[in-house]
Amino acid sequence: MNFTEINKANGTVEGFCFVKTLEVKKTARGVPYLDLTLTDSSGEIGAKLWDYKPEIHSQIKLNSLIKVRGTISTFNDAPQMRVERVRPAVEADGVRIEDFVPSTEYGGDIMFNELRAVASGFENEQLKKLVVYILDENREKLVYWPAAFRLHHAIRGGLLYHTLSILRLAQAVAAVYPSVDKDLLFSGVILHDVAKISEFEVSETGIATGYTVEGNLIGHLVKGAMNIEAAGSELGTDRDLLMLLEHMILSHHGEPEFGSAVRPMFLEAEILSELDMLDARVYEISQSVAEIEPGKFTQRQWALDNRKLYNHGRKPIEPKAELL
């Protein structure tokens, strides 16, 4: 976090940050406190305001900029801030919310246009028409939507960033294995996570604050297949072709324990599933390791089989890909 140290003696820091999550909780003795997740362009940190007073602190809102002061310690192997003072940011502070929201280094419009250009070049006219149609129908949200609530690519523009990363991997795989149906594979890649725009609660900041009712009850795999079915029916897409594409969406998490309705049952579905996991893990590992010094281990990462990760220090690690 980009905090400024203002007292070396006790480690007090202060700075501006974005309120990603906010909840009033109670201690074991029933005393209310404020539990927050704070973010800026460098990352995020959990925070606690123990001296919570509703008449004062109710002005702190979700998805807002605040100025905060406190001390940082380690709790459960993770940094945590003890908040001492906090107030909403005001215009006179001269700060913009865009500067405090973790974002992709590529603009949403640029990434969208890259995906659309690939779809527009398909040889299969039905897939071209279907994929371009779904992209255009969802462009407004796609250009800033995150790919997750907490895990990989949970940043502004992360959904298209993740999708374009997988597309570049898929293009390389297709170049090695000529038996791959490129149009089918690339269609599955481009559409596999589009339904996340109905799965998360997201403000225009591009940061998810939770799951929608639809996200909890249906999820983006089933909703994605439903959307493809609806668009394909409207466009008159061949029934068998729709079935293949729907299977790719429903199976791209690989195993039922990870949310897949079925396991991948043909080549392009298997490739999509493997590349989806690869890109997610590269991002998660890189992000975790980038936060520690060379020669050190991270805390255990529950999203990565509860493994510790090692920073070998051989090359600066950043959770990004060269996409263009």
C-alpha cells in the first residue's frame, strides 16, 4: 500500500485509499467495530477500526475514497491495519478514485477491439456472427469489469485482460497442433467468462464488492451457456455448433468440485479449461510472489492448494502479460 510513514517511533502511517469492502461486526463481548478491505494502485490490505462510533464513522461508505491513519501489523501471516483516524476524501485533497483502483495496464477499449478483431476474422460465419453479437451486446460493461471478486484478475478491466491472455495462449497452441478447430477454440475463449458481468456486484470503478443473487444461484458457467443459447436461437445458429460451444462454457472449470457441470469432452474444451487454469495460476503466483523479497516464502495460498510460494529472485515478477 502506498502509505506515508508519519511517525517512525510507533510506525504510524497515513494515506488515501479506496474502500473495497465494509462491514460493521461485533467482538466476542458484543462491542461493534468496523471491518474493511482497503485498496490502492499497489494492492489491498485488511483493516479494523475498533473504536467505532456510528454517529461519526457512518460517513465512511463502500466504494468511496477515504484518508486513513493507523499502524500496520501482521495477523494470520497477512498485513492488517489498525485504524486510528479516518475521514472521507474531499475535493480539496486533489485525489481521483481512478488512481486508487487496481487496474490493467491496457485500456478496456483496446482489449475489447483486439478480441472483436479476432472474432471478425473467423472463417466460420456462424461463429463470427454469434461471438461479435455477444461482444457488442455487452461492450459497455466488458471494458471495465473485473474477472473475480477476490482471486485472479480482480482488478478494473481484469475480465478482458484474463480473456485476452488466454486467447494469446490459445493462438500459440493452435499453431502447434493443426488439428485444433481454431474458430471453435477462440470462440470458447472469448465467451467463456462473459456472463461474469451478471455474477458480480460492480460499480463503475471496476471493483467487485460481492455476488449478485443471480451469481449465487446460477453462476457464470450456466448463465454463459444460457446466454449463448438465447443469442444462437435469435441468430439461427446451427444447433450442433451451439451445443459444442455451450459445452465448452459449462466445462471450462475442469472438475465438478470447481463448478463445472461436466468435464471437458473434446479437444477444444480441454484446451480452454487448461489454459483458463494456467492463466489464473500464473497471475495468482506472480501476484503473491511479487509482494515478498527474493529468497523468502509467501504465506500459504489457499487458492493454490494451500502451498507456500518461493521468490527465487531470478527475474522481477509482475502479474501481467504482454498482450499486444
